[in-house]
Amino acid sequence: MSSYLIKLFINKKNFKIINTIKFLPYTVFVLLLSISIISCSGDDGSVGPVGANGTNGTDGNANVQTYTFDVSAEIGFQWSINTPQLTNDILDNDGILTYLKNNNNLYYFVPGTSFEFEIKTFFSLLETRLVFYNRLTGANLAPAFGDFTILKLVIIESSSTTAGRGVNTLTPKEKIQNELENASIDINNYYAVCEYYGINPE
């Protein structure tokens, strides 16, 4: 009986040893995997260098501005339009182009002519004055009520004008006229001027 118990004990012990050996590779694998995961979860590395900046977009023409004034109610041969944009600095340094729109939605560069009119412009502090003449006789001639509806001022900073020969002897307006002429732009064409300077004609 004791011999049988001894054999049984030895067999159970061997069974445990065999089972331990059988599952040992899996235990080692799980242990190694755990170590690998822990070793890979260390502190983050330093941040890499900042990439190069992208190419800048094309800037709008901030040096050129247009201003619109309703003149449809003006009467007489001489109009005085309140234009608060005309500061001393602008009058002394910048170029001013003036366009008058008639009731057929056509723009005329002034000073200039329109049908039977010769129109002259005069700028002063905070004011634009238009004087109408008969283009044939030179006598004062008042437009009919509503003949002209819109006055446009295009103010161009002197820094945006093109320098050229004798530039120091030219007025800001003459510099602009030279610039447009060199670019083959008709100064009488309001829409062409707006397109050249990249501004909204409305």
C-alpha cells in the first residue's frame, strides 16, 4: 500500500513538472512581450524643427482707393461737392483721378468733355468743385437736372506711382498719367483704370 502511494505521489509530482515545462515557453513569451511594451513607452522625444513658411498670397492694392458721391440732385453750372477724403496730405502728395457718370451709365474723365460740355475740376481741402462750360463758346452752361448722377474719386498714393525721367518736376497727377500711358492704359476709360489698379469699379 505504501509503495502504491509513493508511486502515485511521484506521478503527480512528475505531472506538475511536465505541465510546468509544457507552459514555460508561453510564460517566457508573455514576460518578454511585457518588457518590450514597457520599454517602448518611454518619454516622448524632442519636438522637430518648425517647417518653412508657405508662399505669401498676392496682396490687394491698398494704395489706391475709390470714393463715390451722389450728384444727381446738383444744379447750376458750378457744383461744390463735399469730399472729406481730400486732406492736405492727399492734396499735396497723392494723385487724384476724377470721373463723372451720366444718366446713360457712361463715365467721363474730368477735366474733359462730355457732349456739349467742357468740365473742369478744382480740388481744395475737403471739397471738389466742378464747373461746366459750353465746349463751343466757352460760356457757362448748366447741365439739365439729372444729366449726371455719380462722381468718382480715385485717390492713388504717391508711393504707388512710377518714377521716370524728370519725375521730381511732375505733379502726382502727371506721374499717374505717365504711369498709365507707359502701361498703355487709356486714362479716359474708367473701367480700364480700375482693372489696372486692381480695384472694384462699383
